[in-house]
Amino acid sequence: MTPSPSDDLAVDARGLLKRFGGFTALNGLDLQIPKGAFYAYLGPNGAGKSTSIALLTGVYGPDAGTIRMLGVDAVKKPMEVKRRVGVVPEELSLFERLTGRQYLTFCARMYGLDGDEAAARATELLELTELTYKAGSLVSEYSKGMRRRLAIAAALIHAPELVLLDEPFEGIDVLAAGVIRELLRELSRRGVTLLLTTHVLEIADRLATHAGIIQAGRMLDQGPVSSLLQRYDCSSLEAVFEKLIAVPSSRNARLSFYGEAPAPVVPLREPA
Amino acid sequence: MSRPAVPGFFRHLWLLWGLRFNIGLNQGPGKSRLLAVGSFLASSAPGVFFGLFFFALMRLKPVVESDVWPYFILNLLCFVTFSVWVTWPLLSAGVDDHSELSRYAAFPISPFRLLIASTVASLFEPRALVFYAPLTGAALGFASVYPLWAPWLAVVLYVLFALLCAAWSRVALYAVINVLREKRSAEIMGGGLLAFLVAASFIPPIDTSWLTAVGEDGVDALDMSLIINAAVALGRVPPGFFGDGLGQLAWYRPRVAMAEALGLLFFAAIGMAVAYALLMRFHRQSGRAGPQQKDAKDKNPFERTRTRFTTLVTREALDLWRNPRARLLASVPFILAILLKLLSGRDLFVFLLGGSADAWLMGGLCIYGAVVIASTFSQNTFAYDGQGFAAFLAAPLDLADVLRAKNQVQGAAALGMALLVAVFYRVYFGFGTAVDIACALAAVVGVVPILMAAGNFLSLYFPVKFHASLKRRDKVPLTASMLDIVAASVGCMPFGWALKLAGKDGPTWQSAVMIALCAGLNLVIYRGSLPLALRLLDRRREAILQAVTRE
């Protein structure tokens, strides 16, 4: 049997439409992620990134369009997809009154792993995410960075083939970001497909092999990073992003209640 | 790579029950599991008492020898257990965080299975042990006296009854959170209350003439046909199928009992289906708030505040007004009053308390209305502020003013609530003298300062974050809840004491003055405690910030 083009895609979503009341969050979105890619999913706030992830993970159903993930129809067979996909949502709804170790073991059991295997993987992941010293503490006592790392560990506990990460670098310090970055690199090396939404374009530039930029629920462009850079004659994803998205200029911003602007006491650095 | 199979229903059930169990065990302060187990046992202890009481009652000779009383008691307990279980989400304004589907979105479990499994798992909570204890005791007492045709069928009936209660409790819970999530929840609830009021006015209140007869001529004057009719009627509504089914087993009519079991299953399934539809509706609508247009009602009250303190007061008032939990709680005393009238509860109180009945009832409802507002929001006064508390700390203002503003708004809301309830009672029931109203309101004036004083210290010593979104169930530590209940009880004591002194003759102006004097004393206590609380607030600001800004 000849493999269809979508067999090479970890995610193949076409014409996604999602409305919340009168608000259209996704407006015919197409999203294609090749297997093994590290896909940076970029867009301004409210563009529809989190909604698309919610659709991919089955939190919401699409009003129109199709979603195939790892070759499986995600709308018709969500359980089959969930067994093979890991998710780190933007809003971390962790169970606060479980310890880190309990939380990971619970997640593993929900994926059908037996007790010993669940415990062993929990220990390994706690170590990998540098949380072993807090394994016995309640999640409510974790810092933001620790929660993010724990959520990532939970998303990996069933060895998913595809991991969706919604803003994993949001509000965390450099050290935690470093741990996460290395973990993502390691996953990418092992052939795991990664979809990452982030506003930190520098991270996307350093990690991503593919990228897609959306605005107002529509995909503006997507493809391998090298192709995008070539197509828009840019040296970075940030520059591509600025070209595709109408970035509001703040050069002429004025605060009238400050009065007339005197010469700055300390000269400002000019942007590079 | 070979992957383990998706867990089956019973494995999911076991996992979700285990989750609740572990969360329960970790609920104590610090890591004290012993304290958590102790709290669990303490909170379920009343269940043991109720269970034993009804077990013994069913074995009493006059009950055993009667052809009516065992069935009446069983069917009544079925109805009461069902009603309490179903209305609990409303009364407690509790939201079960296991209904937050997005928490489980990543796992290979369908929303329907999640609903069923978490509903069944919820049957093993401490409150279940208390609520089911009377019926369980009565059923066991009944079974110990009357040999049943097939005890296993009795167990099946019991399990199905529990499922029926759980399913319709979910319906109530999801209906409530759906309404509260609506932008116009205040209008919907107000309209619903009005519709309920109108509908209730068409239902004739329960005939309580038997109370008067028993009061005048003793128990022998009781017309047993009333009890028989009540037992039959209660046995014909779905919750009564369990009690009636037990009776059928005792009468060796297994087919009828089997039909009752099927009836329970049928109505439980309908409940689950409705609950599922409501849950999915809630879930689907929790994504985006709607079109990004300027709200026509987006008035800005801060434009006209004169001082920094009035700005703080205005913010607190807005926050309370927009809190869906406050709206829900505010409706409860009115619903209780309507139910009281429908069930002719006032007649019962008049029979028991004579001329004091209206003062007790009006006072009770007013205090309840005031306490649910004042207590819920004052015992964790910074809980809803979240990052806003950090903004208070960063702003050039005295943190003491924030606490004072909160106290003023919560106190005023509680008093306003009590006043509304008193007026409603007077108009709706058509009873209640000026003295009764004065006693009720003076009682509230007495309770509120004590709640505020206690709430201030509880907020400082047991700070936790609350979510206004209704998606999460936020629990105050059990110790804090207990201490607040103690404070409310202390605050109510002058009222109870004055009415007890008044006896069946009813309260006089002297009673009202007595309560008002105690209220004055409570105000002095509040004023005296406030500087201490403010000093403590200054010392505990970092602990509070940490608690209310956590993720």
C-alpha cells in the first residue's frame, strides 16, 4: 500500500474552525507537522495557539475541519491518540494536594502503566527534571518553574511519540528554562515530534526545525525554518514574525501627562 | 513500541478513588496524615450516631409491631437523604474540581467515563458517611427485624439508590455552575427565584392539622391515614423505590422489588445523561469569554470615588457583587424560606415554640443569610485577591486600609442580606411582629462583628488562594472552618439565650434590647481586636502574599 502524504505527518489538521459564542478563535486553520520535527508554533496573544492545542488534545471538538494525529483521526479515535501524545497545557491544573511523586505515578497509572513501571518512570523523570529533592513535597509547595518541570515530566511519563507544549517557558527563571531546553533537545534527538508555542522567539530560533505563524485563527505561513528564512529573506524567526505580523510601532508613543519630554538624563541605548 | 492498554472502567474507578483518598490524606496542615485521618473520623463521627439511632429506632417494639411506621420512616429517610444530597452543591456552593475536564484532557479517558467514575468515587467521601448513615442504620435495623427474601437484592437496591442520589446531585451541581458562569447570572437567578416563588404559590402547603390534634389530645389522636398516605406517596417517587423495595423484599415480593431496582437504575441513568449534557455545556463554554467588544454596561465607578479608602471600598464591593459564589449563597435563604412555607415548616415551629416561632425562624434565616456571606468571604478575606494582593503591597497605601475596607463591605453586605431576608419573611409568610424583626436584625448586628473579628485572624493564620472561576473547589482548612463555626455560634448565643428566656410567650422589646446590648458588646470586641489584627497583618504580609499568589 502506498503511504499517503499524511502518514509522514505527526499532525495534519486542515480547515479547523472553532467558535466560542460570537468569537471565532480558529478560522480555517491548517497545521502540518512532519514526524520528528521540532515545530515552533508562533503568534501574538489571542491568535488561537492555545485553542488549536485544545482542539488537538480533544479538550474541545472542532466546529469544522479534520485532525489527524500520528495517522489517526483525532476526532473519531481520541483515546487512541491520547495514548501516544503528551500535553503540557499553558494553565497548569495540577493536583495541588498530591506530592510530586504521587502526581507522576497517578498520571502513569491513568495511561495504563503498572505500579512498578509507573514508580520507576516517576523516579527517573523526577531526577531528569531535577525535582528529586522535592519529590515528597506537595505540588502546592512547588515554585512556578518546578510546576512546569513536573508538568513536562507528567507529559512524558508514557513515552509519547508527540508532545504538545503550550508556553512551557512562561514565567520561569533562566535555570528552569535551561533544564527544560535540554530536555526538549534530548527528546528531539530521540525522534519525538514536538510542538512548542512560545513568545520567546529566541528559544524558537535556537531549537526549532519547523515553524508556523498564526494570526486571528489563520495560519499565515509554515514550513522548515530554513525555508521560511529564505522565503522572507530574514536571519531569524523573530524577523520573519515581524514581517508577517503587523507589529504595532511604539516609536512615537507619548505619555501626555508627563509633560514635554526633556533630554534624557542618561542616553538610551539604540536598538540593534 | 508496545503500549499498555487503556485502563478499564474499574481500573479508572479505582484510580480516581485513590486520587481522592490521597488528596484527602494530604489535606492536613503540613504533612500530618494523622491529623487528616483524625479530621476525617471527627467529621464522619456524627454519622455513627445517626446510624445507631435509626438502627435502634427501627427495632423499637412499637415500630416493629406497626404496619405503617417502618415504611414511613424508611421512605421518609430516602426522600430526605436524596434531597440533602441533591441540594448540597447549592447549600455549600461547592464545586467539585474533578469536574474540571481539562485536568484530565491528556489522559485516555472519555469525559463520560470520567463523569461516571468520579461520580461513583464521590460516594466515598466523609459527607457521604454522614448523609447516608441514618438511612443505612434504618435499613439495617429493618433487615434485622424482618427477614428479607434476597438480601443481595437489598444491597443492589441500596447501591442503585446511592447512584440515583449521586447522579442528580451532579445535575444540580452542573446546572448551578452553568447558570453562574453566564454573564447575566444575577438576572437568571433572580428570574429563577421569582419563577420558583410564583410556582410555589400554586402548590398547596402540606396539611399540618394533625400537629394541632396531637398537641391537644396526644399521640392517640393522630390520624394514621395521614401517615399511611405519606408513606405510600414517598414510596412512589424514585428516591422512595429503595425503601419501598426493602418493604417488598420483606413481604416476599421479589418481582416488585426487582422492578423498583430497574426504576432506580432508569432514573439514575437519566440523571447521568442530563448531568453529562450540562457538564459538556459548561466545558464547551469555558474557553473564551465571547466577542471582544466593549461591554455596554462597562461603567467605571472608580471615576467618582473621592478618597483612596472609598476607592478600596468600591473595589471590594464590586469584587463581592461580581463573585458568582456570593450570588449563589445570597439566593439560598430565600429558597429555604420558600421550601419552609411549602412544607408548612412554620406550623411545626409554632407547635413547638409558640409565640417565639417567628422570631426564631426569621432570626434563623437572617443569621443564615448574613453568616453565609460574612463567613464565606471574611474567613479568607484575601483569597480572591491573587496577584492583586501584590499590587496592594506595591501601592503607596496602608495595608490596614485594605482590611478595613474588606470588613466594611462584607459586614454591610451581610447586614443588607439579613434586612432583605427579614422583609421577605414578613411579606411572604405574613407573620412576624416588629419585635421579631428587631430581634432578628439585632442578632445579625451581633453576629457580624464576631465573624469579622474571627475572620480577620483566620485570614491571617490560614491564608489560601480561591478561584473565582468556579472551575475549582477551594477548601478552607478544616481547623479554620471549625473555628469560624465556633465564632458564629458564639455570636448567635445572645439571640438564642434571649429567645429561650422569652419562652412560648414570644419575645418582647426587652428581648430585643438584650440582644442589641450584646451586639454592642460584640462591636466593642471587634473594635478591640482590629488593631491586633492589623499589626498581625503587617507581620504576616509575606506569608499571605505567598499563599494567595501561588499557581
